[in-house]
Amino acid sequence: MPLSTAFTKLFRVQHPIALAPMGGSAGGTLAAAVSRGGGLGLLGGAHGDRDWLAREVPIVAGCGRPWGGGFLCWSAGVGAVEQVLEHGPAAVMLSFGDPSPFVERIRAAGAAVIVQVTDEEEARRAVDLGADVIVAQGTESGGHGARRGRATLPFVPVVVDLAAPVPVLAAGGIADGRGVAAALALGAAGALIGTRFQATAEALVDPSTAEAIVRGRGQDTERSSVLDLARGSGWPAKYTARTLGHPYLDRWRGREAELAADPRARQAYQADVARGDVPPLPVWAGEGVDLVTDRPPAADLVAALAAQADHALGRAAGH
């Protein structure tokens, strides 16, 4: 039986599963596959690259199922969000920074506003802005998250209670159906999943990245600002990134202030990338990466996650 929640009812999807709008890797084909599989596919609009959006948005917009896009509040412009809204998404997700400049435009276009939060202050602001869905992200998540955040298990119910009756999605360290079931047991209306979907047939990642995720272990992930500083990426200091191991983490761990003040170090990073001594991008991966062991089609993965969640909940209920 499909797991019916406030999230599935709001978006008229079959399963309480959403694709994290991972910048670069959550392209149109992956988002469309998740939506066709019965979840909500969210395109990774990230910084709002207009050419990338022009190529990827029509792919997911033509999937015939509810879909959405996601953007970084601190970096994306209003024009990029409006570019996605022209194609009729069911939702737009806003993360990391102040979502207020975008909310009314999204609402006026008839799309739902999804706001990702990493602490209680952000959660209260999302409620005040009238978010239709709130994503509570724990620090186990891959990619960027709160420098001083909280783990998913204690954070999600806090946001559920604070935001009620607004539906909440759990995010961070969820990589199989048992994690989805746990999210529902915590009071969430579903789960937003990232790392697991990077290792799918449709993800826009280099094969070496997908292979690193399949081989990766949670104990090998690390949350740090080193790689953002080395890349000169401009991420706000409030947010760090969880990745698999990297030579620059070992070289600069504990010396972040020195790295930030040394332009030669950033030049050396670019030179190392150009020579192939370090990968072009960090391998973003959450603590649930141990559970990623293959690269299935994304639609099949959505169905498998939902079935495993249903089974886990049935066992918990003694059925």
C-alpha cells in the first residue's frame, strides 16, 4: 500500500520521497525519473546558471508528473527562479540564506514554497514566511549544511512540533527505506534524499564520483570549510560541507584561517585540479553513504525505498 502523508497529498505523488536538488548532479533526467517513479523530483538549480537551466528544465518539465526546482538563497538570482517558474513547477525549494526575496514570486506563480532549515531560528523564519513544506536538515547530510547544526534524529521532531501543521521532510543521512520509515516515525511527512540519488543511472556526476560514493563509508566523511575555501566558492561561513576524504582536507585541516588568507593556496588548488592530482569537484556524501552499494535507475530506487519503508513500518507495528 502507498504511504499516504500530508506531503503525498499536497503534491499528488505516490511516495513520501523527494529528490534533494543537488547542484549539478540533480539534472533534468534525474529529477524526471524520480517524479516518474512516484516521488517529487527537484532540479538542482543551485546558483541559478541560466544556460544550465535552459538545458535541464525542459527535460523535467516534460515528465508529465509533479516536479520542482531548488536554489541557494545566498547565490541565486530572482531571474533564475522565474525562469523555472515559467515551466509550471509544483514547487520551488529554497535553501541556505534568506528565502524572503523569492517567496511571493513563487506563490504568485501557483507553486508551493519549500524551505530547507538547519536550525530552530531558520525553522521559525520559514513558518513566519508561510512555507508550504519545511525540510529539516540534520548534520549527517552530504554537501552543505549547518556548521553548528543538530543531528537528524533529535532535530526533525523539534521542527515538526514547531511547524505544525506545516508538513516537514527529514533530510540528512537517509539512504534507504528504513531511514524513510524513521523519518515518518519522527512525525515527518516524508524524506528528502540526496547522496543515494547521486549513485543512480541518471545522476549528472562523473563515473568516478558515483564509484567513490558506492565504495565510500560514513566514517570517511568529514564536515569542513576547507574545500570551499580552497575552491574560492564563496559559501557563507555559517555552512560547511560534508564530503568524502580529500588531499586538501588532510593538508589544511585546522588551518582554515591561514587557507582563507593565502591566495597562493587557492591557485595551487586550481593547478592541482588542472593536472588531475585532485578531483574537479569534492565528492559530496552524507553519513548514510555505507548503504549505497549500486547505481540503479532512479525510478526503481524510489519504488524500492518506498517498499522497504512500508515493510519497516509494518515490522515496527508488529504486522
